[in-house]
Amino acid sequence: MSAIFSSVISLNITFWSFMGCIITSILIGAAIAFTYMKTSKRYTNSFVTTLAMLPAVVMVVIMMVNGNLGAGVAVAGAFSLVRFRSIPGTAKEIGYIFIALAAGLSTGMGYIAFAILFTLIMCGLGFGYTVLGFGGKAQGHKKSLTVVIPESLDYTGVFNDVFKKYLSSCELINVKTTNMGSLFKLKYEIALKDPRKEKEFIDELRTRNGNLEIICSRAELNQEIL
């Protein structure tokens, strides 16, 4: 059994060992990208494509360094520049990137069986947690609420009774003046006690804010950004 998890790379990299590692890396990348697509509500083509290619790229880098300290330092410096060209991602995206990196490191060192087993376990966990709804209860019916009120109203407590009636949680995210300072735009993160009463909730807010603009939408994704 231990022989299965030994490295296929000896002192010198052969054509067949390279082909075995890179084909494995490509298949692993495709499996990780497929898992991400099936377990995510939203994704972009560019991220999924990059995720699929990442294990093969990391594999080649590790294979070329091959214990050379100077080359390793140079590669680390080159990769550190990438962060200044990247945008923040969600916690889930960063997690899948780390999975792809770990798989690429394993195949780059020749541990093909280890990389395959690791990928199968992590992809299985991804599917399992999604099916079970792991960690989903805390999110509840979270929504983003934007309410415009005239400057004559005190926004600190103007909706307290309405919020208490319809919401299980409410947090004021920011306050912004608009229309030359004559209006306040309030942004909340809310969780409705009963999603079926959303219209009734908004109707009561309209009577309180003078029928000014109200926006109730899905909670923003950038709240997950690390």
C-alpha cells in the first residue's frame, strides 16, 4: 500500500513521468472546477477556467524548481506579484484555490495517488456539505434593505417597531446623505421572520418614510470577501 503513495519522480524527470503528472493535474483541475460549479450558485467562466488549469501550472513550477533553492526564491517572488493584479474573492473561492494549489504541489512532487485521493476527499466534502446545507442556517433569510427617508426623521429609531414586528435580526450597515443633504439613505442587513410577509413589511415602511424609495434585495456577496 505504501508503494502506491510513493513519488513517480526519481532524480531525473522523464518524459513519461512528466506526462503522467500533467495529465493527472489536468484531470484533477477539471474535477475541482466541476465541483465548484455544482456547489456554487454563481460563478464566472474566467474563474472556473483558471481553477481547472491551476493544478497543472503549480505542478510544472514545482517540478522545474526540483529542490533548487535559488529558483524557489525566484518563483516565490514572481508569484507574490500576482496578488497586486488580483481582485478579492469570496471565502469559498479562496478555499477552492488552496485545494487546487495543494493538488498541484502533490503532483509536482510526483505523488499522483496522494493527489487523486486528496482531490476525491475534498470534492466529496464539497458536495456533502452542499447537500446537507452545512452552515446555511446562520444566513437564514438575509436580505439587503435600503430605505430613503427625509432629513426631518430621526433614523436611529424611526423603524424600530416595524423591525421588531417583521424581522428576526437587523443591522444598520451605513448611512448616506443624498439630494443635497435633504434625504438620508439607510442601508440595513435584515432577516425576515416570515419571507411571505415581505410586501406587508415594505408597505409599512412606505407609510413611515413618506413613500420614498425602498429597495429590498438579496444580501450582497461581497460580505463574504476576506
